Amino acid sequence: MIEALKSDEIVEKVGGRFKLCTLIQRRLNQLMEGARPLVDRDGRTDLELVIDEILHDKITLDFDASVLDNPAAKPLLD
């Protein structure tokens, strides 16, 4: 299953390597905090579960664009 990370299919599905890493990290944290897997475990590691969830379109990276549209937000640098 980890071989899937070598393929461009999973990278393109998520929208890039950075987004893929972010999605994997967030989902691994959820699983470690007790979230239920969205696919059968079948003796696989959490990383393998996350990859399978991504490949089966069970999870995606949620982006909140409203943060960018907030004119009251302070700039990061002055």
C-alpha cells in the first residue's frame, strides 16, 4: 500500500505533494485521537489506512477560503 505513495495518481488526486502530506498528517492525528477508520483495517497500519482512504475518495483536504476573504484579518508581516 505504501507503494501507492510512489505513484503520481495519489499526488494528482489530492492536488500536490504538500497537500498530500498535510492530508496524511491530519488524518493520522485523527486516528491516533480515536477516530474510526473509514475502510476495513485488515491488520494494516494507520498510514496504510490513510492511503487507502485517500485512494477510495473517503477523505479530502478541507480548505476554508473564508479565512482569506476576511478583510479584518491582520497581515502576517507588517
